Amino acid sequence: MDLLLEEALEFENMKMSHMSTSDRVKASRKAKSLILSINEFYKKNKDENLMDVMKRLTDKKKKIEKRLKGRPTT
């Protein structure tokens, strides 16, 4: 559990600038994996700290995916 939270913290602090598209895909998949793993622990003990970590990871994942999809052209 502690290792998982350390990995999540490391992911949160990771720089997103100058990432290639494949790096963004990998980061998005890693975020999803971390969120699902933490969620399994959250289901058992309903710890609010775990929920906060999942929310922060989800925000970062959304930013990465927004960048992957690109900006719409009008």
C-alpha cells in the first residue's frame, strides 16, 4: 500500500512538458492503473486520503488526455 502511494506521488510530481505522444499514452495508462489499484484499497477502508489521491491523479490524467486529443480546429 505504501509503495503504491509513493508511486502515485511520484507520478503526480512528474513533469509533463516535452513529452512525446507515446509518453503521454504510457502516462495515461499508468494513471489509470494507479487509480484502479488505489480504488481497491479505498473500497475496503473508505480512507479520505485515498480519495484525495485518486482525485489528483484523475485531474492529471484528464490533462494528459486533453493534450492527446489535441485542440479542435474551427
